[in-house]
Amino acid sequence: MIDIETIARQVKRNCNISDAQYWGSYSLCGLLLRLRELYRTEMGIRQWENVQQRNIGDWITERETLWKELEDKDFKKISINGKLYNPFKVGQINAELEREGLIYGAGLGIHMKPSFFLADMVSKDKTDGFIVYTAGTEYARDLSDHPAMLQDKIIFARLEPTKQLIWGKFDEMRCRNLKGTLAFSFSKYGITKEEEPSEDIDMRISLIARSELETYIYHELGEAFEGGKIGDDWKNLLTHIQHTKAEIFARSVKDILSDTTEHGMLNFIISNKKEGSLGFYIVFLGGARKIIFPEILDAFQLFVDSGDWEFIDNARKTGYRKAEAYTDRLLAAYRNREADVSLSESIEKKIFGGLL
């Protein structure tokens, strides 16, 4: 019999070490938002309940102190039933945890930040040759808020971070009295900006999260398919341009490539005519991805007026061709790099110039 609290403490220590070493990779606004949601998770505060500023302020101070203690520490192995496991050996750890209805995830995110979580296992399915775990209540997590993670032939789909992201947009729609794309997205799920945060809204947003998580799974499937085509040079490229604008650009290109491939998120949305998911795709399309793929914004407006999915599909195909061309140029820059020239500066100058 596995003691969940004992496992969770071990996972949480590695989460804290990761946060201690990588918190600076987030913008100040992004860090504060992630801290707020992490505080909710750790304190068991429900999404429709208010967070007391004084309490979270004290908690952040304590967390900063903890990070200073852990910033030079190594990740610890996970002990389960007397056996020690490397924290990145996900398959071995889950072979032990699945029997108890638990799921463990670990991987590398943006800026190569290690990410870990421990959660209840809602389901285990197989899609297009990939094992898909859906994670429910989370017992340990770090600052990362990825709705889904890909590792080898496994996809981890996480309901709680997905739900938190959607709640954040619901609050944004209400507080700023936003209309447009946000209102369109929620309206397709029967929620309007006039509604107040409540337990009922929480239940409805939980249903949205389940639906939207399905689309995020197809982002990871697109990621896997395109990653297989590109090969290991892409990972080597990212290693050479860490913590630069070139890395942000390259990751954004790969995201668009993954979303627009026939195996990816947008094709899944189009094939299933998921209007709400299309709206949320536009809502969450930010930063460099919006700059790389502006065609989808124009196509969305045409779609809203006409209901014709062909506009979206044509934009998807255009976006794929652009992302594919950028990918080829990035890989060529990596393969033809000169030893005495900064690869990131070369990419910034020759490929994306003043785009970012």
C-alpha cells in the first residue's frame, strides 16, 4: 500500500527545487499569476473563493525563503516501496503508482525547466499509438501550468491546470467586461459574462476543461508527429539558444507547426466543428505565435461572420507552410553554424529580425 502523502512530499521537494532554479525565467506578471494558482492548489482554495492578499503575501515570502535554501540542490530520487527511482524515469515510477490509481509526470518545459506532478489517474487511453493519461486532483506540482505534456510515446493530460487557465479567462472576461473572442468562446459552452463566480460555474468550467483538454492532447500528438520528422537536431538547436529571443521564436514556430499539421489541434477542432475550442485557441494565441500566425486571426473573424470552416482550414494550411519554412531555416542555421558566431544572434538577425 502506497502512502500518497509520503510520495507527494518527495515530488513536491523536486517541484520546489525546479521553481527555485527557474523562477527567473518567467516575466513578473507570469510569475505572480502562477504563484497565485499554486497557492490555491496548496491551500485548497476553490476557484470561486477569494484569495486573501495578506495570506498569500506571507506565503510568497515563505516560498522565496525556501527557494533560497534549495536553489543549489540536486533533484532527489523518488522512494516507492523501498526502491529508489530517478525522478525522470516516469515509466518505472508509474508502473508502481498506477496500481494505486495515481499518475506521475516529469519532463522539460520552456527554457528546459524541469516540471513534475503527482495526481489521481482519471483514465488511461490509447490514441494514434500513444498512451494518454488523464490526471485529476493534483497532490504535488510546480509553477508550470502546461495542460498537457509529451514524453516519448506518452501524453499526460492535466485537468487541474486546464481548469485554472479557463477560470482565469472567465475572471478576465467579467472583470474587464470583455466581449469579442472571449465572450464567443464561453458562449459556445453556455456561459455569459454576466454570470457570477459560483460552485455551479465551477462545475460548468470543469466540463469545459474536459472538452478543451481533448484539443490539447492533439497539440501533443502534432508535436510528436512533427518532432519525428524533424529529428534530434531540433533538440540540439534549442540547447544552443537557451534563454534567448531565438529560443522563444523557435519554440513558437514548433508550436504553430504542431497545431497546424494534419495530426494536430486545429485539424481536430475543424474536423469536429468545435467552435468553443476554436475561440479558446484564438484567446490563448499570444506572443510570438500570434506574430508568426496572423492568418488565423483574420480567418476567425470571417468564420464568426459566416460559420464557414473552410476559412479556418485554409489558414491552417498557410500557417503550416510558414512554420515548416521557418523550421527548415532554423535547422539550416544550426547545421551551418560557425564556431565563433553566436547562433542565437545569427538567427535573430537573419531569420526573424524585428518580429519580436
